[in-house]
Amino acid sequence: MFVASPPPPATTTRRRGVSLPPQTLTPTLTPSPSDLSVVVLLRRRGLNRHGFDLHRLEPGLPLIIGGVNIPHDRGCEAHSDGDVLLHCVVDAILGALGLPDIGQIFPDSDPKWKGAASSVFMREAVRLMHEAGYELGNLDATLILQRPKLSPHKEAIRANLCDLLGADPSVVNLKAKTHEKVDSLGENRSIAAHTVVLLMRK
């Protein structure tokens, strides 16, 4: 447990002949050896990071979420296929590994990524994860969009996500929320995703 170090003895300070009241310092917390070993173990075993992405929705474009084509009257405007979920997952994995974000590794200024399937980015992120000696321990993702309803497509999205990650479905969770008709997300003008990943040492 963390043990509070005793404060130093009270002292009286004199300034220009005036005695000031005794001053004491706030006790500091000193971690015990067992606390430090737990911290070191957690750092060695797991890396926990967050990813976020948002895309504008425009009429006439395909809506790809988690590698699944979702019927809708508009889709994501982006340099690649605009898969907001896969982009978000990639950024979370790269962040956990301490690597540059998706926009730096796959810049939209490079024509070879024009219209590219985001599964390409996912496979590279997973390769880097394994190369660094980690595997997915857990993933929790939340999609935010007003329309369309994703409940009929959630299992297909999750299954494809598991396939790309090489992960068991028991460690991959997917949620979808509306934005209560507030701002661009709630007005069907954009779509966003949040992802938290836990990477574990193999």
C-alpha cells in the first residue's frame, strides 16, 4: 500500500525581525516496493489507449462501417473508403504502440491511398502490434450516428472486425448510439467513433 511519509518538524521562520508561524509541509505519498512492482507489471503486461475519428457524410457516397457496406442515402467523404470505425481502431492500436497516427502513416496526400479499403490500414496496424510483441486483450468501440440504425448490421460488423484483428468475439465489443438530433452527428451530416483497446504482451 502507499505509505505517507511523516512531515518534517515544524519550523519558525524569521523575516526582518518578525517571527512567522510554524510551517509544515503536506505529507507525501511514498509507494511501497509491492506497489511499484504492480505498476511495473501492468506496464509490461498491458497498453491501454483511446482512438477517435469523425467523417462528414455526403449524398451519393457508400457508407462503409467496419468493412461492411451499410445501405444509406449518404456516405463518408474521405481520401480512402472513409471507414470511420476501422480508422478509429487503427489509431487506438497505433497510439498504444507509441507510433504516429493513421494520417501520418497513410497520408491523404499520397495518391496510392485514394479510395483504398481501410482493411489495408487495419492489417498493417495488426502487423505492427504483433511485431512489437503484443496481441489484442480487449476492444470496446462506440459508433455515434443518427441514421441509419445499425442494430441489423452490428453482428456482421463485429464479425469482420474480429477477423481483421485475429481476435475472439468475446474480447471485441461494439455499441452504437444516436446523438439525440444534436449538431452535425444528430443531423445526419457526420458519423463518429470512439475506441478503447487493451494490448497485452504475448
